[in-house]
Amino acid sequence: MVTSKLLLAIGIAFMPLVSSRSSLRSVDSSKFPPVHEIKHLVSKVCDGGLRLPGSPYHKKVVDFIECQLSGMPGLKVEKSHFEIAGWQPDGNSLYGAARFKIGNGRVDLVSAMGYCLPTNGSYISGQLMYVPNNVALKSVNVKGRIVVRDYNLLPIPEALIQSGSYYASHDTTTNGTYTRPFVTPPADDLLASSLGGAAGYISAFNVSRDQLESYYSHHSGIHWPIPAIFTGAEQYQQIRAAAKAKREGSIRIDATTGLVEVPHLIATLPGQTNKTIVVATHTDGDTYIQENGPAALLALARYFAALPVSARPATIKFVFAASHLAYQKDSDKTVALALDATYDSNGTTSFVVALEHLGARELIPVPAPKGTYGNVLEFTGEGETLLWAVGPVKPAIVAATQVARERKLDKTIIAPGFPPKNASKVPAYLSFGGIGTYYHPALVPTMAFISGPWSLWAPGFGADAVDFDRLRVQQMAIGDIILRLSSYTKDELAGNYTTYREERAKGFPSGDINTSQGDQFINPDLKF
């Protein structure tokens, strides 16, 4: 971790430069949308349940965003569409669209896995086969079986996460582990099961089914050629016993597939120059955490649109991307690739600020009440850890640490990325944890805000998953960053990205923002 003395020295070196360039360095709290307005925005974006890309529920959210933007002075709104191979569960419910039986007896479950094979009224059956997580599925004959696996939770040492950090708030710790399900979705298992000819796949959580109902994952948008479900702690022992007895299981998934049009919005707010700060999020989602980013962009757009042009040194471009819940076709990728292609020539973008999953409250699993198997999730009373990843740009690193201190951001780690570091590639830290991982490996100067609580994909927590006071402070901190970065030229914000781009041009290995995992299943036969 960078020492506080070193950070102070760096900060002193840059503070005169920042303060001399911009008279407005922080968002005025009295003029920023109050908590009740932010709650309203989040509710309008998130309260409709599952919002898969291109679905009627997703389009309704985008229509609301577009309507809000149209009423803000000076904003130019552009709307476009792109096609993906869509997937939509019956009743817009991942829980209601799935059925599971052992023999002839129905067994409750958590949810269907998104983009798995629809069977539409029919069951696909096979012998239940439990495979421990320490056994590679590709080494096992799973043909015709319904594979049962424990949901694989990977504990990450907190000390590892903070090992290269620039700053960590006093309430973060380094002596424990960070264990969240978003880190280890069962994509590798689904691929191995599909290639191995399995009849189906079950990922068994050791956490209460009721709390996880309609859990969504994996969000790659791969159309897996097998039906797949999540189950909860209440069903775990029954399923394990059935697998041990080699009983037959049956899975039914009711869903429709087909090409869908996905809307994508960009709202541009002109500043004194065409030098541009891009602020990006995505509009599809499932919960109040995933994704409340559009509400943040609306609050920020409202605030900045009300400022005089003289207070906006840079143009601000608000990107409301989509298809993150089917990220093989995520339009944030399209934007990132376009910015990369023009950055060295006539591109005006000087920096990207990506944001997701703000204001989250921390949940942890604890033993279920006596006599009940497994764990239940409980709020700790603290905020979920926020990773604020910042690329190798000194003014941005300094501004981030200053803002974090000034706003007294809780449970916040400012770091060069999510570990591990790989010095054999550019950038050395590939992952920013979310959509920032599109822009940063594209070698466009980037910072990203993200958290990954248990409530990320579990919609049952509703608005309780969000601390709205915390959410507002985080939104204002992002506004502070926009103001401070706006004072710099594109060259001043290039930082070590210039070296990265030169090394990539010479053939040095670079990070790939695309993934080839399951490519053979992305565009299925759409005539189910």
C-alpha cells in the first residue's frame, strides 16, 4: 500500500495545479438532488424487477431515462439500437420460469440460470450426479447426467486486494477474506457440462433459498445448450442424498428466445471546450444494486446541466449503455473500442469514469437458526466495500484520494485495479471489476466505481439493499471527480496510458476486452 506520507507528498505536488485551474472543485451539496429525489430515480429504474436487455421491462426503463434527459437544458440526446440473441423467462421471473423434480416429487429452487436452454413445458431428465468442486468436470463423464455442484465461493484475502492500493479508508480491514458469489459464477462448469453432453446442471447454494429467489447469473449472454438452475440451502441435503442414491432429476425451463433490439443512449452536455469526460453505466439489470447506475447519471446530469457553461471546462458525455446482462454484446464494449480507435488521432475524450452498484449495504452469511441447514444473509450495519479503481494517471490518483478524504467515503479502497497484477501485459492490472474493464484494457484513461454485495443478483432485498444517504455521497464524490478532471488537458490525463499504447503498438501483449468462453453457444438456433 502507498504510505500516507507519500500520498501527501504527491498531493501537495499536484494541489496547486488543480486549484489554480478550476474555481469549482466540488459539488455543492445544497444544489445536488436530495435523498428523496434520488430514491425516486432509483425506484423508477430498479423497481420493475428483471430488466434483461431488449425486454419490454428494460425498454420501459430506457424510455424513462430518455424522458428525464429531454427535460434538462443543453443536453443533446442520441438514441441507437443494436440486436442480440435475446432470452426472456416466462412471467419475467427467473423463479417462476423454472421447475425441478426428483423422481415425481417437485423440489423448490432459487431460479433458472439466465440464457440456459428453454424446454417450454417439457422436462429434461437425467441421473443426478454430484461432483465435488475439487474435481474438474472435464475429467468426468457427465453425458446424460444432471450435474450437481456446490456454488464455489472463493475467499480472497483482503490484504491481497489492498496490496497495491493508493488509499484505503480507516474502516477497511486487511486481516480477513472477501467472499462474494459474483467473483465465481459457474461459467466454467456450464461450459464443461455443455461440451460433455450433460442433461442439465444444478448449482447448489448453501444460503437460504428465500433470500436468493430469482438470483441471476452468469451474465455473459451465452445460450447454454442445457437447462440449468440454482438451488438453496433448504434443498441442499435432499439433492445430495438423491444424487448419492443415483436418483433421476428433471429440469424444466419456460422461456422464449429470439432476436431483440436493445436501446443505447448517449447524452452530451457541452462545456467550454470539446475535451470530453465520458461517464458510463448500463441500463439493464435485475436488482436495486444491479443496476442503479442510471439513477446516478441522471442525478449528475441534472446537477451539471444547471451549472453555467463557465463552470464546465469540459464537455460531459453520459453513456447509458446496455446488454451488460448479456455482456458478449455489451454496448460499453462498442464505446470503448471506438474511443480506443480515435484516441491517438482526433479523439476528444480525455478520461472515462465508469460506475456501477453504488450505495450498497453489506450482507454476510451467518448460520441459519438452530435446526435449519445452511446459512442466512444478514446486514452488518456497514457499507459494502467500494472498489475505486484508477488507471496510472497521477492527477486522477491524487484527485481520487483527495475526494475520498473530503467526502469521508466509508469502506472505500482506491487501487490500480482488481488483483492479480500481470506485468507481462498492458495494462498490468486488467480488471477494474466491471464495465471499467472494457475501457481500461482499451487503454483509454479510466477510473471505475464498483461494489459486489450478496444483494447484487438477489432481487428479494429490494430497496433495503441500498443505503440512500451513502449513495448520495458517492454520487457527489463522482461529481467532484468530474469537476477536477475537467481542469486538465487530454495530454495531462494520459499518464502511463501513453506508454501502454506505445508498447501495444510495438506488439507487447495487451488485455482483450472480449472473451471467447462459450463462443460456440452465443448465437443459437433461435427456433425453439
